[in-house]
Amino acid sequence: MKKTLLILSFFTCLNLFGQEDDPKVGLVLSGGGAKGLAHIGALKVIEEAGVRIDYIGGTSMGAIIGGLYAAGYSADQLDSIFHETNFNILIQDELPRAAKTFYEKRDAEKYAITLPFDDFKISFPSALSKGQNVYNLMSKLTLHVQDIHDFSKLPIPFLAIATDVETGEEIILDSGYLPQAISASAAIPTLFSPVLVGNRLLTDGGVVNNFPVEELRKRGADVIIGIDVQDTLAVRKDLNSVFEILTQISNFSTIEDMREKITKTDVYIDPDIKPFTVMSFDRGQEIIEVGEEAAQKKLDALKEIAARQKDPGILRNKIPPVDSILITDVRIEGNTSYPREYVLGKLKLKYPTSVSYKDLKLGINNLSATRNFNRINYQLVPVNNGYVLVLQLEENPNKMLLRLAVHYDNVYKSGALLNLTRKSLLETNDVASFDVVLGDNFRYNFNYYLDKGFYWSVGLRSRYNSFSKDVSFDFARENAGLEGSGINLLEVDYQDYTSQIYAETLFKQVFSLGVGLEHKYLDIASQTIGADPAEDGSAGVFDKSSYYSGFGTLKLDSFDNKYFPTKGFYFDGDFHWYLYSTDYQEIFSPFSVLKGSMGYVFSPFYHFRTRISAEAGFRIGSTRNNIFDFFLGGYGNDFINTFIPFYGYDFIGLSGDSFTKGLIELDYEFLDKNHLILSANYANVENGLFLNGDWFTIPDYSGYALGYSLDTFIGPLEVKYSISPELKESQWYFSLGFWF
């Protein structure tokens, strides 16, 4: 018996001596949304103390920070990465405009609300964001460890915690694809959609285990350092949203569990994160500093641990940014509805080739911008000297959408937009969309588009556009040959029915080249001068004709935002050749209309943007039909036909068969989404402007505007005051909502 006790004592002493001699250290990082940035500050102090980390376990934001740290990044590198990250973009499904086709740009920039509407039943998205941008960032940052699927083989062994949505089971992610594991653990309910990993649908690990201290003990950690950035329970006055209430309910069990978990933690670092919320990413620097301050209080304990360790651990050399990647092959999985050609066309990737990571990300975003996929998981598998791009697609089962918007402006007045969109109507990669605008002026817009990606796409468009507007009597005199006196203004009723069939493709990968055929029916009249109708009913009628034409377009749009761009270039060229008309006025002969515009935006100072643009247009051939003259005046972002906005003049204030126009705008964003805009525009407008050389003279017309704009979720709220030195009159322009 004595011998047995002696042997047990001997081995116990050996075990204790081993722990004292070179203890294995586990690092636990809790979830907490933006508050998890405090982990970075604490890691700086841990590095300063010289502690070697042997295992990392993280949940949610702790999985993001911990996974990157395990992949070899230093605390200072993580600090730099997160300072350079735009979290407003990261946590949303918002994609760069450059990732969208011209059709997708037009389609996406006029709806305030989009809801699934399959089987004509309204449903709601599973979360505010699919988390694609988070996945893209994690994939880029972990490219150097893409071939490591056993997380114990990372520079620091790592595990993340996730929750099975169907069973509520805790899932330990210690193998697989690192960006996918991190994204699953960080899929905060209601904020990010669950992530499909294998055959399990996973969400935020904080639901079941927000501080996985036990898992590190099981893996042999002798000493546990824990950084806890979890919420305390909020008081009633701070529970003001569904998200805050759901977070509070989730915290009930988490806070109870922590009482026991703290006792299992040797060095417990508890940053003061009470002033922050899970969405306080705009206060990231403060949060990092709070984490650093909390860890400094434990510096002596950390140094004592480091002193007991023999091996200093991995050498954290700076991980170079990804420049270019050699893609030798592309494998696509999960595309049951969308053919390989469609996917490759959207990627704009021809292999084998060396591509920049920026272009690869743009290709993934192009695919994501279609909204045909819930998530696009991808891996770069090293093969020989290059990579095989493996795409794992989760197709979006929602094929029908209900979309809504509202708008008001000085021309169309009030309008409520209802849209029904159906994807895969006739082909798997097509989309049909029907807009109805109800309000002061009824309108509709139908689009059918067969998207062939990088190849020629085809479409059909049909629209009805109408408005009534008081205009100068000169309009009637010039366009209908009417004479009269004592009338300054007359109300014009303008109706436009236009149908097009067209094809378009990318040219040089950036320009959109389109050609098509068009039928246009115009019904333009005025009740003001038609109150006493003539016998033939023609009094007050300017036009009532159909026009048939062929057209071509060439477009480039690299603006980063349609309404408030900060950078980019824009070009839009349009050529219409009118070949035939039913000729209500009996004056038609073939003619062409050519117009173009270009713009450039740059930001010379922070929150200060300069926008410069130029437009021109002229007619070739017959000049007898003035309906297709250019009409300048008013403020609008989506005028049809040959109506051109021009500050200082009312709508249709100037007209001629040719024009030139220049515009410069200074935009100062003095508060987030609040813009003060100073505008100046100049123009020459007359018949035969390019024949007599007057287009190159000092402008005859000018206008200036000072405006305030607020970027809201339903679109811009804009108030502008404008003046014209020539008229010595002022104009007020008001608009609300996306233009449609």
C-alpha cells in the first residue's frame, strides 16, 4: 500500500512539474459583436507579456479574431485590418455597383422594400444579410492556409463553436474550411443567415456556448486565459428594438453559465464594454483600447505564465497581402438550376489565367449580385503552382419577389410603386419584372431579361409614361404651329408608350454595347387650348403618332453610388434612327437623334466630392417634327426621351434641336448621410447649334442651385433652391424617394 501511494505521489509530482516547467496555454475568446474588437487590444498585451498561445477557442466575433490570430496574424496586423474594414458594407448584403450588370443596377436602385412572394404569399428573409461579404473577407485573409483542413495543424490549433439551427445542438468546428467555420460561428441570428456546413444548418455559437473554456481543457490546456466581452443584462429603457430584446433573451442563459466558466479560467480579462453595443463598429478604436486597458491589469499574471514557458511559440512574420492568383481550373457544385456557362459568364473568368484577388472578388460579387444564390462558398485548392477554384453554390429557392417604393417630385408628383418580379419564368437565367406606379400620374414598366452573363443577353421592355405639366406657350407655338395671345402657360398632357427588343453585351469588359428595335407612340395634347375643339378634334393636339426606329447604346458606369457617388466615371451614348411614322402631323421624313453624356467624380478631401459632367445632343436629317427637340429645365434623375434636367429653369423651359450642357457640383457630407450640394450648370440650346459653331461659344443659359439632401432607406430626400441670372427668377425643386 505504501509503495502504491509512493508511486502515485511520484507521478503526480512529475505532472505538476511538467505543468510548471512548460504549461500549455489555451485562449478563450467570447462573442459580442463589435465589442469583440476588444480582443485585439487584449492580444496586444498578451504578446507584450511574451505568452505563447497553444490553443484558441472562439465563438462568434471571438471566432473571427481567434481564427485569424490562429492563422498567423499578429495583434497589430489585426488592428490594421479592422481599421481598414468598412463594417457598414461588411455586415450587409450591399455589393459594389461594379459587381452588377447595367440591368441589375437599374433594377436595384429604385425599390425601398423587397420581400419574397412565392405562391403569392409574403414571407420575410431569414436575416438582414446573407453574410457573403464576411465570407469574402475571411477567404482573402486566410488564403495562405487554404490547404489546411485540420485546424489543429494551423500555426495555432483552433476551434470555433456553432449551433445547429434544427436541433439546438452545440457543434464544435475544428476541421473543414476555415472561412466557412468562422462565418458559421459568427452568423448572429436575425443579422446573418445560417450557414450550411456539410448537411447541418449552423448559426451563432453564442446561442449554446459563448465561452468554450471546457473544450480547451479537454485538449490539454494547463492554463486558460479568457477574454469576455459578453453583454450584461440591459435595463428597460435600453430595450428599444427587436434585435435588442432577442439579444437580452439570449443573454439570460449565457450570463448564468458564465458564473461557472469564470471559475475554470485562470486569467479572466473582462473589458468594460458597457458603453458599447454589438453594432458599435464605428467606435472600434475605443473598443480596442478598452480591451488593452483591461489586459494591462493582468499584465503581471501574464508575465508569470510566460516566464514558465520554455518555447516562445510561432514567429509572427507579417503576412503579405494577396496580389494575384493563378487559376488553373474551376469546379462548380450545387448549380442544379443555373448552367455552368451562366456561372462562368458572371464570374468573367477565363482560365487558366493569373487574376488579381480584386478581380476574383469582383467575379464572386457579380454572381452574388444576381440574388440567385443564398450563399456562394468557394475554396482555392492548391494544385501544382496554381489553384483550382471550387464553387459551392446554395441556390435561392425564392423565385418571386414583391417590391415597393414611394416617390414625389415636381413633375410626376406623388407615386407609389408596386413591383412583381419573377425569376426563371421561361429560362433558368431569366427575370421578368412588372412595375405599376399609382398616384398623380399612372405609369407602368415591364421588363423581360435573359441574362447570358459575359455573352450576348437579350431583353424586352415596354413602358407607359405620363405626366401633366404647365409649360411656356412657346412650346405650343414651336411644336404645333399654334398661334394665340394672352396665354403665358398651358397645361400639357404627355403620354408615351414605348416598346423595345434589344440585345446587349460587355465590350472590353467594362462597356455595355446594346442594339435594338423600338416602337414609340406619343400622345401629346393640351386642354388649355383645346377647350373649344375643332371639328376634326385636332385643336390642342401636338402629336398623336407612332414612331419606329432602330437604336444603339454604349454605356460605362463605374460610379460607386447612383445618387451620391464619391468616385468613378460615367458615359452614356444613345443613337436612334427614326425610319417610319404614322405621321399625325403629316410632316414626317426619316431623321436620327444622337445624344451622349459623361461624368467624372472624385473626392479631393474627406467627405467632400466634386462631380463634373457634360451632355450634348443633336438631330440629323429632317427638323420639321419638333417633338424630338431637346427640352431643358427642372430637376430630375430619371427623365425620359429628350427631356434634360437644367437648374434655374422650369421643366421644358428651353428647347432646340441641339444642345450642349456642362454641370459641376460640390457635395459636402457634413454628417453621415447628410449632404450640402452646390451646383452650377451652363448650356447652349438652339436649332442647328452644331452647324453654325455656336456650341463652342460662351454659354447663353446658366443656372445655380443650393440644396440639402438626406440619404434615407426609401431614397434621397432633396430640397433645392435655384436661380437663373438670365431670367432673374428662382425655382424650388423638391423630391423624395428613389426615382422611377
